[in-house]
Amino acid sequence: MATAISANKAELIAIADAVAKEKLIDRMIVIEAMEDAIQRAARARYGAENDIRAKLDPQSGDLRLWRVVEVVEAVDDYFKQVNLKEAQKLQAGAVVGDYIVDPLPPIEFGRIAAQAAKQVIFQKVRDAERERQYEEFKDRMGEIITGVVKRVEFGHVVVDLGRAEGVIRRDQQIPREVVRVNDRVRSLILRVARENRGPQIFLSRAHPDFMKKLFAQEVPEIYDGIIEIKAAARDPGSRAKIGVISHDSSIDPVGACVGMKGSRVQAVVQEMQGEKIDIIPWSPDTATFVVNALQPANVSRVVIDEEEDRIEVVVPDDQLSLAIGRRGQNVRLASQLTGKAIDILTEADASEKRQREFVERSEMFQNELDVDETLSQLLVAEGFGSLEEVAYVELDEIASIEGLDDEIAAELQNRASEALDRREEANRALRRELGVEDDLATMPYLTEAMLVTLGKAGIKTLDDLADLATDELVQKKRQEPRRRNDADTKRAEDKGGVLAEYNLSEDQGNEIIMAARAHWFEDEPAAAEPEEDAHAESSQ
């Protein structure tokens, strides 16, 4: 019997060592899993109501089992309590309130108990292995890793990374790329998530950062930080653009990335399944960078609309298709690279647009300011585009226009202010007609025109406004670049916030929402006062 016990001891320690080595986890985690399994088996043998502990010596394999009981005067729970007389038989000097150890004999594992213990150990080891995988990969996001394709499930590629598995989801694969089981693939560690079924390692071959990391591997100057990739955009499997800058004036960033006879860029192109890459010099000047980003098309001029965060690019008629690219690819990548929405116009489009805006603004000034056509056109020609600009600029700016003086300038400003007042009054009447409460007019930043827009959207009370999230109120519309007036390539517009057209900032939106919610909390201190008074009275 003694021989059998010693053999079991040796087996337990050998099993713990083998599992720890195979799963690359701490040996003590396996020992603790075994102790937990033995405790469960002992509770099944002696009764689950008992507080049973097990201790396995990690060196010798000796196993100790005991029951923990509390010393009490009168026993209520015979499984977890013992009276003072019995306690002193187990441990001399025991007193009421002590917790003492009641040793138990070793147990023989039956088939069912052994199977249950095996499951407990497997689960503990699996949990420890998953935690080890998560800790190993959670700080490696953004790295390139090489693995072997293990299987393809529903279009998603499962990759064996050695100590873990990663998955390249269908939308993160290069379109039309064929991968087979046992192929070696390089991919970017996009995200590591801790989930119930274990850490999920999401990989990508379509992300722009994958291309950036490939260049860092092929171009030593990028790896050393001499050349920096400031921006990247990809249409995976088709075309890509990167904006590069050199921190050493003696090194050409584009030439360094291309390499001798294109060797460096070709290595990246081959890894990305023939994806064509445009390497563009980056510039801090937005207009210059946009011109570079639209290569190979030539650009006549660039107009930046900072309020709308859009860029209008004018190109010669014969360069239009080149600037837009096949299915809008060139302008779309340029937009992603610069982070700006880009409108492409031909010279004829730009001329037509300017003429249309000139006529619209002239007619607006004629009607609102009650001036003749010549004066209204003169204002537009000098760069005035709205009544607000006329009403609120310095008087000298208007008086300095040829043919005008201080008296005429002051009269124009008065008329502009009166026209704005008329608009505000008309909007106020419309707002009230829509049923928008006057309380909303007290909110910061909200004009009568904004209140009309809110009313048309069904937001008519403080509670209606307070229920909105900030992005629902002020988020700007996201717009894809297009050629203006081209019915075939009209941009898809995100609906944006209710007041998106008014260009309110996120901070302003937060302030409006919080002001609308203020009345929710006004009654709270008043409600607390009677309660405090009641406490005071009861204490007296």
C-alpha cells in the first residue's frame, strides 16, 4: 500500500510538471488546480456541507486533507462547528471562537470522482493558459506577426501563431487573395480582446497600419525614425497612398521608400498582392498636401472651407477623370490621406458655381438691404457673402470700398441689422407656431433659426432636448468626396446631428444639453430639506 501511495505521489508531481511545461504556465497553478479537484472529491465523499481543505506538497507530493471547524459553546451546525470539549480533544488549549483543524484520512478516487477531478484540473489549466495568452499579446497590438493558416471558417482565416490562435476576419483580408491551409501569412495584430471563450486575437492584412509596418521592415530609415510616414490610405488589393516626410534634409523620403530600382516598394507590393502604392511627400500646408495627394492629376487651384472642413479642388477639364480615378478611387484615397472631404470641379464647373453664388448673393443683398443691383454686386465682389458679415464687420471695411463713405457704410450696417432682426422675428413666430416652448430660447447658443430646426425635428420642450446625446444634437454630417453636380457620383451623407448645419462645437453641444437637464435637479435639495427637518424634530 505504501508503494502505491509513493507511486501516486510521484505521478502527481510528474503530471503537474508536464502540464506546466506543455501549456507554458506556472507549475503552482497546476498544483493549485489539483488541490481544488481533490477538495471537491473530498466534499463529495464526506459531504458538501463540510469546509474541507487539501494541500499538496509541490516537492514530495504528500497530500494532507483536513476539515476546518469553529469552536462554539452550543453547536448549531454539526458540519462546521464543534463544542469546546470535543475541540480540546482535537487541539489542546482550544477556546471558544477558535477555528481548528480536524484531519481526514486520504480518499480513494472512484471512476466518477476521478473524472470530475480531471474536468476541474482541465478547466483551471485552460483558464490559466488563456490568461497567459492574453497577457502575452495584449501589449503587442500594432505589431506584425507571422503565422500558419490552420483553417478557413465561413470566410474567416484562423491562423496558428504558435502559442495562440488569431483570426483574420473577412473584412480585414485583401480582396481576391487566396489563402490555403498551411500557408504562412504575415498580418497586423489589430486588437486583443478578453472574452469568455478565451482571448480573441484579431489580425488584419487590409489595415493601413499593416502597410506602414511593412515599409518600416523594408526601409531602415523609417525604422530608425529618419523618415516618418505621416498618413496612409488603402483600397486593399487595388491601390494605396502614403505621405512621407524626412527629418534629415539630405535624405529624399520618396526615393528612400522606393529603393534602388524600386526594390523596397516592390517588396511591400508583393506582400500586399500587387497593390499599387503612391508615395507622396507630406506637407504641413493642407493645400500643398492635397495637390500632392491627388497625383498623378494636375491641380489648378485649391479652395479650403474651414467652417465646413471641406476642400474644393479645381482641375483642368482634361484632368477630371484622372483626378477622380476609377470609381472615384483617387479622390477617395486622397480624402482619407488628408482627412478632409474633397470636391473635384472642372474649370467650367468652378466658373458656373462662382457665377451662381454671385447672382444668389447679389439678389439677397438687393432684397434684404433694399439697394440697387450695382451696390449689391459691389458688396459681393468685395467678399461679403452674408448679412451677418455686413452688420458686424468694422465700419471702415465697408467705407473703404471704392465709391462708398462712412455715411453709406453706416446705413448699410443699419439695414443689415434690421434685416437680421426681421429674420429673427419671423423665425420666432414660426418657432411658436411649431409649438416650441419659450424655455428653449433661454438655452445658450440657440438662435431662433436653430429653434425652428429643432421644432421641425419634433424637439419642442426642455425634456425633449435634455433626452438627446451631444452627437445627436451637433454631430457634423460625414460626406464622401464627389465631383460636384455629377449625378453618378453623389456623395453618401450621414444624417448627422439635428443642428449639424449650424457648425456648433462638441463643447457647445455639451453645454446646451447640460443646461437643458438642469431643471431635472432643481427639486432635489428642496426634497431633502423636509427630511432633514424631520430628523431634527425627532432628535429633540
